[in-house]
Amino acid sequence: MFLLDAPYVSDLMLKTVERLKQPVLDIPGARKFTEGRDIELVDNIEFAARLAVGQRVLSNSENALAHIFDCGCYDELVKQIDICKDKALFRETVTDLHPEYAFKRVRPEDMDTIDISDMPVPFVVKPARGFFSLGVHVVNDHAQWPEVVQTIRDEREKMNAEYPEAVVNAGEFLIEEGIEGDEYAIDVYYDENGEPVITNILFHHFVSDDDISDRLYYTSTRIIRNWLEPFTEYTAQLVKVCGFRNFPMHLEVRVDEQGHIQPIEANPLRFAGWCVADITIHAWGFNPYEYFFENKRPDWSTLLAEHKGEVTVMVIGDVPPGMDKSSIASVDYDGFQSMFSNVLELRKIDYSEYPVFGFAFARMDQDSLQELKQTLTTDFARFLTTK
């Protein structure tokens, strides 16, 4: 079954729902996205009953998770979702795997009095329930803490106005040790026996040391070849403490110079958000949503041979921080696409509603990737015409 809701459902996902004849929970967002398509909508009672007999469920969006809790669904599924969605609970659950990692759970009203002197710097503070790098702050010095606390207070109202509380709950925060190393995003599902099946691995590129944006992700034969085995072993360790079964997940991790893997967060019941998981079919030629529902495993040895040397990228066209979205008159999408020589897909997003104006998927070689990284060091104001 599928949970479909704002902000975005791709054509690939909708066609997958139709082809697999998977039902969709009947909620306002789902009715909007499925209008005119041959898709079955089911009510809360039917949805919960199907979950109870073991049917799998996949979501496109964090927004839809609240409906799982509202419909009185399968308790075991709710437990698995909550372990991931509550970042503080996730840290507490995986403590045995990372016993030396420092973190604290804190309420906003306690931020002025909490003792952060024992936190190694840099450390990160973020909503216990969060999405899309919202409300995330890096603290490089303990003296910076009061300023960060005030910034968080200023942001809380805005965040909860733009996103549902189940997506960004600014009522509680997680303070955690900064994690050094390269960042990767892993799309994985756990089968009925709790065995992990990785459907893609993306490298998250940052344009600077203090960058926390989601601007560039990419996958390549080199990335899969180097990290498929260690990440499969790590996700198998996670299931021992988290108990995942029939469960899709978008896991973000960092790997230090010694090869130690440290999780950043686990995003439940979905692959990469905003249907960015579609990059899998662009890069490797198979449908990750279909693989989850049909319990298929990628034949990575064959796929790596077929796509040798290729790099597939996803770039988010983000509205520059501080720019008033209401001041944007138009977007130069042709200019945005000109950064790539082989555009596979361009998605235009309503920038008046969200802090992004588009997503671009493209294929390139390693040399072109290095050029792209240099291009991304400046913001995208050059593609935006203001009123």
C-alpha cells in the first residue's frame, strides 16, 4: 500500500502505484495527486486491516506519517516509525552500537539552563522531529550557544506554520556531537526476516565546511562498489536494536577517515524524499518502489558492469536563504539546466510554497562532476528574477 501526501509525488511513483495495483490511503493529499488515475483509495479501517495481515506500506513524504498514527494502525509499525522519526529516541535506541557518542534531549524552555559544557565542539542542535535540514544549527563554540538558542526561538513559529507538527516538531530538540567525515544517504528496505536490501547509495556533497544544505547528491559505480558491503553490514546491525521488518528507510550516515560509520538520522517508511529516490531508475535502470513491494534484490554485480564509470546527480534548485519567496517573479529554468550536459529530468516546484524552485537529474562523468561542484559554490539567485 502507499501513503501519498504533499509536497510532491512523481509521475514514476504514480505509475508504479497503478501498475502494481497497490491501494492508497484515502486522505486529501492522496485524492489530489491520484485524481484521474486508476488508483484504489481505501479508508482508515481498511488500511489498518491490511497492515494487520502483513501488507507492506511505502510513503512518498514525511507529511503522511501522521495518518499512520491517526488510523489506529499496526502497533509494531508505529513503534518502528517512532524509533526513526524521533531523532532523540533513535539515538537512545542505537546507543549500544555507538556507546561513546554524546547527545542530549532538551525542551526549548530548558535551553537557557541546560549544561552544554560537556558537549564536544562542534555540536549540532536540531528538532527531535525534523526534515529537509530545517531548524538545524551547528555550534562551533560554547559561547555561541545563547545566540543559537535565540535563533531557534525565532524559527519555531515559522517552521510549524510551513510544515505539519508530525514533520517538524519544534517542541523538543536534540543536541548531539558533531559527526566528522563523508556523508552518504542510503535507500534500504528490510524484508520480512529483517534482512536489509540496499536499493541505492548517494553521496551528499557540501560546498563548504559549514554548509548544511541538500543541494547536491550523486551516485556512481565507484560509490556502490566501495560502500555496498560495509553499509549492508551496518544496516544489518541496526535491525538488531531497532527490530525493522517489512520496512523501507532512507538512512543518512557519515564515515570518518578510519571507515567508522555513524548514523545521522533514519527517515522511516520512505526512500529519498520528494521522490528523489527516482534517481535509482535514472542511474541503475530499476524501480526501487517496485523492488520493495515485490521483494526483489538488485543484481549489483551486473548493474555495475553495465554502468561502469557513470555518475548520476541530483541537484536541488534552492531559494537562497533570506530571499523573500513572494518577491520572485520567475525562474530561468533553461539557465538552471545549462549546468548539465545530459539532463535526464527537470522538476519544476512551486517556489511560493516551498524553499526550492526545482530538481534536476543528470548523467555525467567524473570530470564534469568536478566542474559542477565548482559551479555550486555560489547560490542560485542568478536563476531568479525578482519583482
